Amino acid sequence: MNEPTLGLVLPYWLGRPDLEALGIARQASACGFERLWLGEMATFDVFALATAVANTTSIPRLTVGPIAVGVRSPVAIAMGAASVATLTNRRVDVALGASSPHIVSDWHDRSWKGNAQRTRESVTVLRDLFDGNRAAFSGQHIRTKGFKLRQPQPDSTISVAAFGPRMTQVAAECADEVVLNLVSPAVVAEARAAIDAFAEACGRPAPRLAVWLVCSVEPGPATHHQIASQMAVYLRPPGYGEMFTELGFGDLVRKARSADSRHTLVGDMPPELPAAVAAIGSGPEVLRRIKAYFDAGADHIGLSPATVDDGDGAATLAFIREHAPALLSTEDPGEAARRR
């Protein structure tokens, strides 16, 4: 049984200042969080941001990604991770994912096909490079030879973001950790069972399961709107749309895929949708919600705090960190919070 852990995810909220990411990272450091996830959207290059975060916080473990395997080669990813680790003297892990057709094909003019096999090949090459070996790989999607890291990173782990059975199987069979985002506890339980079965079938220990979780303690109307606006972006992409459909929000997914604007979707979004995949509400409610994800099979939860009413997520992060011992034990965290 893996020991449960808490970390922080930089959320990159729409309509917020770009440099808010550094403020959130500083809050995470001040609260004593030891792991920070840094994804990549339309603001900063993830390796540049990771370097800036390392130079302004004391967080010992940075996880860059999920990085789209169709956009960056394994050599580019290995060089980026090793650069940050060497320049900042921090542990740097890597997460890989498929991203979306809009980002991979429209933004970067790269193929979005064959993501499962491309991810498997990327993990294989990255492991060799992190271990200090010279690249010598010829696969269906990736071919590389001759490159060798000047600064190997044998302690770096590789996580894979999984949506759907093919990516879940790849993650279970070759990754150190599987990552899920915007999911319900029930989906986590299903994923945990599938990951364990795939890993057992290929004779390896099951990887850890990490879940990214939007959170807010005592959210006001502006926070609810902030969360709904962000979630509206995920209604259209493959994987996310199917997951929301299974949760009972198929009509909204169909509207998103018929080119309804994000602002229209926010107006149509029922409060039950964010509530199904986030931890929002009173303090005890948020703690119980986080605990539900651990109980469903998550080993690690990356908290993604809302910020519009709570600067840099400071109050939410401090509250959750204060009650982390109850979250990471068998105690009811809601009862523990009320006793304080």
C-alpha cells in the first residue's frame, strides 16, 4: 500500500495574470508542500517556469507536465528536465500526455494520432536517457540515436496522464505513476482497478495513481464562475468529453462539440458538474471530498486552488495543509476540522 501524499498543481486560471503562477508556487512553499506540478498551456515554457519556481521557493520536488508527446521529442524533454535539475539542484520528474488535437495539431502542426504507442516509446527512450545511456531507439513513432545526457537523472520518475483504456494500459505497463484530471471518485476507483489489473498481467508492481483536484474553501459566486469557466474548456476534447458524458452531462458536451462558445457553456453549466469533479464547499466538506479520492484509490492528490476570491489560493491551501494529518490517516477529516 502506497503512503498517501498531497501536492500542488499550478492551475493557470483563464483571465488571471500570468505571474499568478509564481504567487501560487510561493504559497505552496510557505505552506510546506513538497511537490509541485507544472503543466504547460499558453503562458510559459514549462522548463523556464520550473526554473523560476525553483529559484523563488524551497519546494524540493517539481514535476513538469503532462507534456504533449506529439509536440516534444524525448530528447527535448530529457534535456529540459536535466537542465532544470542541474541549474536549480532540485529533483525534477516528468509527466507525459496526449494533450488535445487543438494544441498538438492546430497550435504545433504535429500529428495527434497514435498517442498510446508514441507515449510508450517516449517512456522507453526517456528512461534510457535519464539513466545516462546513449539514445539508440527505432520505433513506430520515435527514432533517435547518439544523444546522451551530460547530467543523467536516474532518480527522475515518469508519470503518464491516462484517459481511456489504451492510455491507461500504457501507463500501467510502463509508467511510475498514472495521472488523472477532473474526475470523480468513482472514476478513480475504476481507474485504480484497471491499473492494478494491467500491471499484474504484465508482471510489474502497479504504479502510483495521482489525481489533480480543483479546490476552494468557502467559495463565493466569483469562484464558482472561475471554476465553471475553466471546466468549460474541457467539455470538447476527446477523453474529457466522454468522461463528463458518463457523469450525466452529455447534453453539455454535445453543445461544446457543436461549437457553442465557452461563455454560453458556462451559463448552461449546472453546479452539479464542478461539484462532481472538484473539492469545493465548507472546510469540512472540502476535507471529506479530498479523503474520498484517497479512499477511492488515489495515492497522491495535486491540489489546484481557485484564486479569484482567495489570492494565490492562500486561505484554501493553508486550511488543507493544517488538516493534512487527518487527511492522510484513517481519521474523519471533517470531524477533526470541527474540533479545532
